[in-house]
Amino acid sequence: MTKSASPGVPPAPENALCSRIIGAAFAAFMAKGYANTTMHEIATRAKVSKRDLYANFPNKQALLLACIVNRAARMRLAPDLPAPRTLQELAATLTTFGATVIREVTQRAVMAVYRLAISEAVRSPDVAETLNTSRSVNRNALAQWLARAQAVGVLSEGDPQQMMEQFFGLLWGDLMLSRLLDAVDVPKPEEIGRRARVATESFLKIYAKPMREGRKRGNQ
């Protein structure tokens, strides 16, 4: 995983001023909703001038995107992650990636962003659009990496996009809905690790190529 930016999504800001502004914006969005939050209020919360605010973030949607990207960057696959040479490498990366996704997404702050997108879907559809764009970057990165694994003969043929969706389905089950409803608490590290391992094992039972065939292709 990396904090590198992906095409179409700006990198998470590193300087203290931007971090303070993002924190203030997030708090305001949670307290008043996206539609009812003004740039003036965000500047007041962050204790910065409106000039400094607009110099870093031209509008409210840019701030929302920064809030989301700030979290999403923690669980993004590197765009140049090399193809796995063996099933063991593939399994290790998938397990680590899956555990990271669950750990980050199930946190209370991230769940609050999802709930905000749902509650604002009618009044402010750009909230959901922004969140979905960020999600798509991460999911597409996984699909591209699975395609590279197919190219070297570690995975069997299939639509990488569908394979990616299936992996996420195996990974989440009904946990996402349960967290959105606050029906369950943030999973403990042991449960997160178990979910990631089981999802990876189930995925590889469907798509892994026999070791002998994978090795033959790797030696060609």
C-alpha cells in the first residue's frame, strides 16, 4: 500500500495548515451536513483566513474530496505494484490489502463519511459522487493488479473487474451494512485478519492456477 496519488485523485496534503483545514472541514460536515456547511464556517473552525482557505481549497467539494482522499490514501495499492511471481506472493498481498481496507473503512470517522453521503444523496449528490470516485480508484487499482497476475500465469482467465468485485464481496460479507447501521462495533484486529485470510483463500480456490502450470509459464 502507498500514499501515492492515482490518476484523477489529488494526493493527500502533507503540510500542517492543510491538515488543520481538513480536520475542521470534516468536523463541520459531520456536525451540520455538507449542504449546510459554509466555507466561512470551515475557516473559522480552522482558525485561518478565508484567503488562506481558498488558496489551498478552491471550493467546498475540493475540501470534501481532500477529507476522503486523506483516508483513502492509507489503503491504496501502489499503481506500479509488480505482478506476483507465485501464489504465495499473491496471497500475502491480497491478505494484507484486505485487512488494511477493513481496518480503515470500518473506523468511525470513515463510516461517518459514508453516512453523510447517504443522508445528503438528494440535496448534495456530489458528496456520493466524490466518495464513489475515490472508491473506484482503489478498486480499479486492484483489478489492474489482478490482470497483471493473470498475465504472468498466476491467476486463471476471467474479467479482472468482476474478479475484483468478487474479492470485495468475499471480504466484506454483510460487515459494511452492519457498520453503517451501527449494529456491530469496529472489528478487532484478530477478526480483521481472519476475514482477510478467509476471503483470500476463497478467492484463490476459484481463480488460482495450479502451481505446476504457473511455474511453467514463469519459466518460459
